[in-house]
Amino acid sequence: MLEVELEEEKKEIVNNYRKLLRKAKTVMKEGDSKIVRKAFNVSLEAHQGVRRKSGEPYIFHPLAVAIICVDEIGLGTTSIIAALLHDVVEDTEISLEDISHMFGEKVAMIIDGLTKINGVFDKDTSQQAENFRKMILTLSDDVRVILIKLADRLHNMRTLNSMSTDKQLKIASETSYIYAPLAHRLGLYAIKTELEDLCLKYTDREVYRMITKKINSTRVNRNKFIRNFIKPIRTEIDRLGFEYEIIGRPKSVHSIWQKMQKQNVPFEEVYDLFAIRIIIDTPLDFEKSICWQIYSMITDSYQPNPDRLRDWISLPKANGYESLHTTVMSEIGQWVEVQIRTKRMDDIAERGYAAHWKYKEINVKGKSEIGLEKWLLGLREVLEQNNGSAIEFVDNFKSNLYSDEVFTFTPKGDLITLPKGATALDFAFHIHTQIGATCIGAKANQKLVPLNYQLRNGDQMEILTSSRQKPNEDWLKNVVTSRAKSKIKETFKEDFKKVVEEGKIIVKRKLKQMKLSFDQENLEKLAGFFQLNTTTELYYNVGIGKIDHVEIKKFKIQKRDFAQRLLRRIISPKSEKRTIKAPEERKIDQLLIGEDLSKLDYTLSKCCNPIAGDNVFAFVSLSEGIKIHRTNCTNAPELITNHGYRILKARWTTSREESFLVGLKLIGTDRIGIISDLSNLISSELKVNMRSLSINTNNGIFEGLIELYVDHTIHLDELMSKVGKISGVVKLSRYN
């Protein structure tokens, strides 16, 4: 039986290799198949006998990554070879020198970059963030490193089922925090969308199951609706004689969930569940005019929403994305988003940077130089000057990945594209470092505005300067772009260093007076006591006088740090069987925490207010002990990504009853007695302890907030079901 299974596996390996060759036909030159075969054989031999968590031979993974690289991203032979060998140096005895000798320096350099950013799990804070910094730094060397890493991550996410639950949460959170936004920024929309959906599948399982079930249950009616909707569109395009393709699909699960949250509506009431994509095959010189011709034809058949028109053909996104979007009303009253683009635009939209590079030589009216190339040039500049902490670096970089854009103009009419939320000061630093450093204000459309003025589409900006002006630390609060932050920090870096050195001397002297050693452990505890992230922040705050010697004396260093003791106890196999006292706040004992699932004291995080039955994890804070968060908490991705070694698994038990504070938001039509009905149902009939109830009414519509205590998610679901049936209540949702 075993021999039969092994033979089947061999056949599947060969089939996957042949599939790779078929997909790669269009990108491989003559003779490339031999070198690809050599890479496959090296990888096959290197991973011989090794299996993945799923039980399948390890070679399935590099083959899958190579197929994604060529089929879904559009990379060439060098990337295919690197993808096949991407785990060889780290996991086997083959060295980078061996790779360089067999396949050349380019392949070796890419694999070196991939090796440096592997193994990010189960690392402490600085190591993990440093890995991300290394990954991002490769963008300034060879973007293929990142593209292959995204393919690697996509396949890992597709096969995440075989991992443990806590590992799934860690990997999914990290993916949503860094990799999905990075795919978005590089224009890989298909990969970005799939990563987001897969992340939701593991971070909020109930929501994912609910939305996918509803999407599947409406498939037949949806397909019928789409066929009817596109019928008149097909007739008109056929009449014009264009070659085209029309694709109809529902929005992604993650996109639908975002809309439900943003609009505070159930699935059935999401504004535009459907999207139609029209892809025209047309010569480059006629792209813009033909897309607008198709738009005109569609709006002759269906009424458009003027507020939903998006022209990314005239002004492409920074990642190179070009398309014309509109939302129109169907004959049955359903809103439908329509995307109009050419084959070239669609290629760039799906394959991102790889396709952008492919079309670069064509350079349609300079557009290819406006998008990704400009962003990468700016990125290189920021990378070269960055001297901050790894976590700060990653957070700053990440903040510019997902942002929308705002289009502004210089006094001479030059277009300047910046992230949405950018300020006049961001604009100034974008023009030139010296202009930014001496900026005292600005004019937006001839009107004076302050430094923190948020730019709007179409603003014509003029920057006012003074030679006496100097940047200060408060400026960092008035900018959002990495470039501006980097330049501001650069200008007062020397002053900062001087203050830090002075603070360090003071801290050293104070610790000596308290008869405590000046070592890393004590310094980290002292920083944690003042809720600071690094010792540098500690020195700086002492240096400028924010923390004085009296406050330092309050620090009782002789009491062993709670978080460090707790981590050692949980991680150690010889864990002591005793309860650790948690900090102030209500204490309960309904959770099992850590690898050995011990009963430990903890506090519930106020940012997401978990209740019994929620999917949760534990986070060991430096100063507040164990904090419990919901897995779908808005802070979860950042905590798990940057502080993975302080994340512990947690599972609810039923040891005793306990009440949890939860908030409900109601919207409905106002009527006499609504407050009385709500109060009677919750307090009298259901016997639920209600902490607060507030109702605001405007033009016959009310919005209400209720805070109450429940025992479990089951209890909450029953309560919400009954409240939702009260006359006048239209929408009901839980809020943090």
C-alpha cells in the first residue's frame, strides 16, 4: 500500500513539474528549459525525504511557488529557478556559493535575499521586525525577491489548514499586517485579494463562514442577474466591433466584510455586491478614448451614480493601476460596479510590478514612470537614510502601503501625488528637503493654511518658507509620508543624540544611587515601567525632563518584573503550579493560557472587550500582565506581527459563571415607548444587568448605544435576536 502511495506521489511531482514548464513556455527562451530542469533536480534531491506539515513531499511547495511566480505574477526564468531553490540554502547543506556556481550570481543574490527574510516566526520583537526591515530593503536591490516571497506566502496561506490553530493565527495576522498591503502596493490585486480572504478565514472564522455561505447560496440567482445585466452591454460593444471580454463576479469576502462594517449593514444591504469588468483589446494610442466610449455606452443603458466615478486612466494610482470605475443602477434596482480597462491595464492590475516592467519600454505618455518607478525611487531614498528602530521602520513603511491617494498641483501646474491624509508639510518635503525644513506655512488655492492642513484633490499648493525656521519634534505629528518623517528626523538627529546621551548619564547615575546594575534587563524594566518601547525613548524622556529623578525613584526594580517571570513560567517545561496575581481590574479564571494551558490570572483588553465564547489569544504586556484580545481585534495583526514571542494561546473553559461587558449599537425608526420596550426586555424579561442606555433621535431615526453584561457569546446571540425583533429596531451590531 505504501509503495502505491509513493508511486502516486512521484506521478504528481512529475505532473506539477510539467505544469510548470507549460505555464513557463511564454517566458522561457531557447535553452532555458535545461537550466530549469537542473534547478528542479537540485531542489528534488535537496528536499528528498522531507515532508511538510500536511504530510506531502516538500518538493510540492517550491514547485507551487514557481508556478505562482510564472502564472500569477508573470516572472521569468531567473525567478522560476530562484523559486525552485528558495528553501535549499536555509534547509539543506547546499551553500550560496554552490548556487552561484551552478546558476549564476543573480539567482544566488535573490536566494540570499529570500533566505534573510525567512524564519520570521517565533522570534523576539527586534529579530522579527528586523526580518521585515531586511525584506523591505530588498525592494531597493531586486524587487523579484519580494515578488517570490509573496508567491511563497500565498502558497503557505493556501495550505495553512495543516498548521495548528495558534500558528494559523500568527501567520494570518502577519500576512494581513504586511504581505497583503505590500501586494496591494506592488499592484498584485488578485494576490492581495486572495491573501485578505485567507487571512479573514483564520482570524475571524465565523464571519468568513457566514459570508461565503451567503455568497454560495446566491450563486444561481447572481449568475442569472449578471447574464441579464451584461446582455445590452454585449449588444452595444458587438455593434462597435471591438474585441473584448466581460467578467462578472461578486466582491471578495474581505471586501464585503469591510463594506458591512463601514456601512453598518447586513450582507443583504451591502451597497454594491457585484462587480463587472470589461476588458477591451485595443491599440495603445486609442486606450483612453475607447474606455470613455464604453463608459458612455454603459451609462446610456444604466443610470450612473455621479459620486462613484473614478478615473484612474487620466491619473493612474502610484502602483501603476489604471482603470475607469463607475457604479450604475440595474433594472431591478441593484447597484453594480463596472470596471472598464484595456488588456494592457488588466495585465498590470493583475500582475502588478512584473507587468509594469514588461510595458515600461512602451512608456505610454510617461505613465509607467509616474507610478511604481517613482514610488520605488522614493522608497530607496527613505531606506538609505533610515536609522530608527526596526519596529518603527516597519510601521512607518506599512502606513504608506494601503493608503489612497490625493492629487495636488504646484504653482506651475505640475502634478504631485501623495497618500490620502498628507499635509501641507508632507507636500513641502516632497518638493525638496530644504523647502520642507524651512516651511512656515502654505497657501492652498491662494488661501493661507497651516502646516497640518490636509491636502484635497485639486489643491494648488504654494509653500511659504523662512530661513529662520527649524524643524521640531512636533512636526512628526503633522506628516504621514515616510519621506517627510525621515527628513524631519534627519534634521534634528544630532540634537536628539545629544539629549539621549545626557539622559543615559542621568539614568546610569540614578540606578547607581538605587544600588542597581546598569544592564539591559533593568533598563528594559525601567522603560516598561514608564510605558516606553525602547531604552532610547527612556533616555530621551529623561534628557528633556519629562521623567525626573523623583519618578525614577518610584520604580521598584527589586520586585521582579511580572512579564518576564510569567513568560519563563509558561515557556518552561518545569512550570510551577501556582497562581500569579494579575494587576488591577476585574479578575476571572475562565481561560486556560499558554502551551500547557494553565489557569492564570489576566485582564480583558478594553480595545476589543472579549467575552466567553469569542476566539481569543493572550498577550503578555510589559507592565500590565496578561491581556486577552479577540483574534479579530483591530490591534491583533500589529501585536502578533511585531511581538510574536509574547503571544500565548488561550482557550475558554466553563469553570464558573462570569459576566462580561459588551456594547450594542442600534439604528431604527423612532417611536413612543422604544426606550421602555428596550429596558423592559433587557432588564425585566431577560434579567440582564444593563450598565448604560443612550438614544439619540434625528428626523424620526434613532441611534442607540447599550452597554450590558453577558455570560457568553451564546447568551449575547440570544439577546441580540430578541432585541432585533423589537418594533422599530432596523439594525443591531456589536461594537468594541
